[in-house]
Amino acid sequence: MGRDKRRDAGRDAGGFVALPWAVLDSAAYQGLNHAARSLLLEIARQYVRDNNGRLLASENYLIEKRGWKSGDTITRALRELVAAGLVHQTVQGQRPNKASWYAITWQTLDRHPGYDLGAVESFERSAYRNTPTQTIGVDKRNKPAKKSYTLTPTIGAIRPQNAPLSTPTIGDHLEKPSPADVDAAVSDDDQPCENRKRPASATKPLSIPARIVALLLTGPKTSLELDEAMGMKGAAGFVRKRMVRDGIAYAVKAERFSMPPRRGFVARYTLTAEAIPTIANEAKTVAGPRLAALPP
């Protein structure tokens, strides 16, 4: 039988966003801030039955066509949606003109050959059901009350401060001091960047891909194990076919891995020696023993 058009007579014509009650009533959705909820509607608005996995959330699209004002607001809201398990990233965008792709998790992921390595295997249907509320954001209702301060002194009147004025009493304040006085007054903070003494403990933190390579050097890891070790959800989205750390390139192989009953399949990532011949000879002596020591 065809669709009963009388059922749609009470609403405006045109498409609509199908947002299940299970999503709206979930702890993941209720923990979102207003910007993240608005962005979720913008992403869900693009879904048309066969494009789940190719939905956009780029600044160009949202600011130029959908009326958003701040790129920082979009970035923070998008991170919150991914952490809540309501949105899954399928393609990592690249400058200057390649946008990232996303999928909503209450719909089945549609197949497409352009997804990143491991994007299909790491997709979890209804992932928002398993997201704990404390990882979504801070509940503002539990914040301590702000302290109130008064400008009225508790004892006595306010006494004036007799500190000397910054204006010199004699001479012009634009007069320059002698070079000897300038050299004596220059501290280490006033030195050029190349002359400053940096503390020995100041080291540049490792990037997320470099940390993932360090984890894979210890053995194969599933997407769930990467999330747990990295302390974030969606760490597998940073995995590429070839990853570099310390100037050494490693090839990464992804395969479907069966989880215990009723857990389905997840992606498992393994470093291989396929990329070793393509890197510099001096790097082979470092990467070779590392890969040889990997467990089977």
C-alpha cells in the first residue's frame, strides 16, 4: 500500500529530521550544551537515506550557508558530539579544500570507498547509549556557588596609599637612560627568544598520532584499546596507512577483529615492516629492531 497522505496533512510540506526519542532521552544528549545540540540538528538535517558517513560540519558550510558565526564554537561543539558517541568521523579533512565527513550513530553507516582506513570498522551503531555522562561535559548545576565580596571595609576607614607616583618629579619622562643602565635593567625575560635560558624539563608534548605509534610498537591494538589507552573516544580516527614518529615511517594494517559474544566486530591495528624500504637508510637501523621485537 502507498503512503497515507492524510497523515501528513497536519504538517508543512517537505522533508524533516528524524530524531528518535531514544536519542533525545539519552544521557549523552542531555549532557550536551546548547551549541552541540544545535550542531547535531545541522548534521542530521543533511541525512537523506544513503549518505550517512558523508555529512558535513565544516566552518565554510556552516558559516556561509547555515548562519553560524564562530569557528571556535563549531569546533568545540563537534568535539563534544564525537565524545558523546552521537557523531562518528569517517574522513579527516585536509587543508586547503578537503572537508571532514561524519555520520550520525542512530542510523546505519552507508558504504563508500572514500572513507579513511578503519572508519567502517570503528563505527559503532548507537554508541551514544554507552557514553558515560561524565565524559560529555561539565554539569553546570553541580558547580559551587560563587562567592560574593563587598567593598565596604570591616574596620575603620580606608587609608590613602602614599606610594610614589610613576611620573618623575624632575626632568622629562621621555628622556632615555644611559646604555649602562639599560643593560643592567634587562632581565632574562627581556632577552630575545634565542638567548633565553629554557628549563631542562620544557619538552614538546607528543602528538596524538605519535602516541598511537608508541602504543602500536608494543603490539597490535583494537580501536577500543586505543580509546582506553589514549583516554579519549575516537582515537582510531587518527590512524593512517602510514604513520611517522621520530622521522621514521611505519606502515599500519587494519583488520576486522571479533569481540566476545554480542559485541560485534572492531578494528585491530598492527604495525608492519612494509614501509621500512621506503624510508632513509639511517632510519632502518632504528625501526628495524623495533618492528622485529613486536609480538606476533
